Amino acid sequence: MVSNSVVTRIGMRWPVHASFAAAIFAFLYKYWLTTPVLQYMSVGRWRLFAVVVAAGCGVALSLLRVSTSALSCGVMVGLLLGRTWAAWTFPNDVAISVCAAFASHLKSFWRETLLLTFATTLAGFCCAYFAKRRVNIRREGVGTKCSDTINFAKSCLSYRL
């Protein structure tokens, strides 16, 4: 039995948004780690570029109305899955299991994972805040002018000479 209630739609929206964010970040992170450009970049520049791209993705997903909590969880899962995917598919002399690839990434890159998750979440939160604030200011401005005009018209009509 499928319900069309608001609670069901909201309950389904969060996992879909988190999965969408995870898929995007897993794909980007996997290909970012295996690209040949990394040979020519320092670790500091790699981190800076990764933070900028993560923040940009956070803003884009926030503009698509992905909630901040779904964005944060999706980014964390996506980064962990992307690195595990890269380590698992990278050619090795010895076969590596998925669990070993995951543990290896967590040991080596937990700081970068937290940094990128924080940057994405902060950018998404700020974007959502300013977008909501902009809409509220627009609504207040229009509502205030209309109500002032209506109140002025009422006072003029009720005034007797």
C-alpha cells in the first residue's frame, strides 16, 4: 500500500537526496584520485582544489534543495565509497578485498574526508541560509508594501469630513 501523505514523501526524499549526493561524490572522488594530474600537484594544492570543488558541489546540491543533513551524510558516504572504489579497482600485485581497501583509506585519509565533508556541509548550509533569507526578505518587502497600501486605503475610506 502506497501512501501519498506528506510524511511519506518527506521520508523518502532524505534517502534519495543522500544517495544522490553520495553517488556524485563517489564518482568525482574516485576519478580525482586516479587522474594523472596529481603527479604535477603538491599535496597542499590538491587539498585546496578539492575543498573548492567540494564547496562548489555543496552549493550546487543546496540550490537543488538537498537538505543539509542529507548532504553531509551523502558526502561522507560518497567520499568513503569513492576512495574504496579507487583502491579496489587500482591495479595491484596482490588482490585486495573491499574491506581492506576501506580500512586502508580510513587509516590514511580520514582527515581529508572530514575536511571535505565539513567544507561541503558549510557551503551547502550557507547557500541554503542565504537563499532562504533572500526569499523571506522578498516576501516581507512585498507583503509590507501591500499591507501598507491596503491600510492607507482603508484609513482614507473610513475618514469622514
